[in-house]
Amino acid sequence: MSELISVIVPIYNVELYLKRCIDSILCQTYENLEIILIDDGSTDESGKICDEYQTMDKRIKVIHTKNRGAANARNCGINLAKGEYIGFVDSDDYIDKDMYESLVSLMNEEIDITCCAREIKRSYLGSNRPVYRCALNKKKVFTKEDALKELLLYRYLSFSVCTKLFKRNVIGNIRFPKGKTCEDIPFTYMVLKRARKVAHVGKPLYINCQRNDSTSGCKFHSGKLAGIYFERKILNDVKKLYPSLIPEANYMYLNCLYNMIMHIKQGDLDKNNRRIIRKMRVELMWFYAKNLKNEHIISQYSIHILLNCL
């Protein structure tokens, strides 16, 4: 396999982590890469670091833009990408040296998306000890409907674009929603709907470093409620297009509500956050009552809801 892979990296104020990220991409065993660094209006030394790397390796392209968010930066990268395949890496994360070689090796005429698992490191907890997330321990190929099912169940597939390699033509005109967080959710779902088959390498190759001060870090902010909005839209779409997957979509949405409530409770419970929790508890309990026969929900959430969300 010698096709060009375009790797898109949105960057904003990550000077402490950026070199580690870029080095991990440059050291890939698969060398035919186009590395697109989108400096999203950084006010620290991130932009300067990008320019320095551009002089070191001809595969690197640097774009400096005004600060408009990760979604806009990723869209900019997609529009500039020339590769047959497109991948994404967040600038405070890094990847195993054989990640893209492993992902591209599974591509064929029928497989449009390849995936790996991720290893999570939570530095905000005071420890860098990894938390592994990999339900598979071998390679596996999914049909589109099976892949959608696994995505909705958060089991073998996730909404993260960073653990995936996409064929350029399966992305087509799909773009990330501008100005939103949780932008991976609608993008991954819409692209997966176009795929014929999806393959998983069965091991973690992407290292996700979660920080308290990152956009996706542990601290709650109102922008994260976009995730609920996106998953509600997916639920409605599944009801129309994939009725056999309604139980899985209901599980996805209840899982989102439950996790958001628990996420808010871990932070500052000011007046506004308490109001948000009250509204979400009402919706959660109503939704739970409507799904008492859903085996995915009952097996996972009965005790947790009663103990944590009442």
C-alpha cells in the first residue's frame, strides 16, 4: 500500500505537548504522509513550533488561522487534503509508530473505514497511568449495520475520529459542525452511514491524553450539552432509517444523559448546573421508564440510575 495519507492536526495553545504529537506522526512506519498542521489562532508558542517543523520535513504543511475552534480547523484540513485516506490526531495526544501502517493494511475495495482502540491517560487525576479501552483483541470486519450497532452501543467502535482512517471519497462533502464541541459525534455517524464495511485492528494504537484544561477535559461547560443535541438527532435518524437499531439508539441516548449528569455532578454545582441536572433527571427517568424492556439499558443502568440520578 503506497497511497498518500493526509493527517490533520488542529492546534490551539498546546506548546507543552505539540512536539510529542508531531514527532509521533513523523516517526510512523508508514511514511507516505501529508501532515497538515492547522494553527487555530494560538497565543502561545504553538504556531512557532509548527513553523519550525515545517522547515524540518517537507511532508508538513502549516496553516495559520484565526481562532474558530477545532471543528473549523478540521474542516480546513479536509479541504486542503490531497491524500487518498484522511486521518485526524489531536495536538495534545500521540500515536503508536505503526498506527497508520496497521490501519491502511486493512483497507480494500469494500472497506471504507479502519479503526483502532485508544489508550487513555488522565493527567488531571494526578497520575499518568493508562486506562485501556479495547473490547476487541483481534481483527474484525463489520457490515455497515453491524458497525452502526457497535457505535450506538459504545462497544467495539467509538465516535472519535482520531482512532480511524477514512477513505477520502467516503467523507465526500461531509464536514464537522462549525463552532460546536462534541463535533466528532455527527461527523462519524454521517460518514459511517456511507461506508460499505468497517474494519478494526483489535488493539489500542492511539494514546488519548485527557487534561483538565483541554476542550474535552474533565471540567463541565455548557458547550458539552451539544453532545446531547447531536445524539438526539442520531436517535431520530435511526428511528427513520434503521428501525432494527432502535434499542441500541435508545441505549446510546440514555447513556449520554446518564454520563452527562454524572459529569456535571463531579464539578461545581452552582445554581445553573443544578438547574441543568434537574431537567436532565426528568428526561432520564422518563426515557428510562419508556425502555424497561430494552435489555441493553436494563442490564447496564438500573442500579446506577437508582443510586446516582434520583
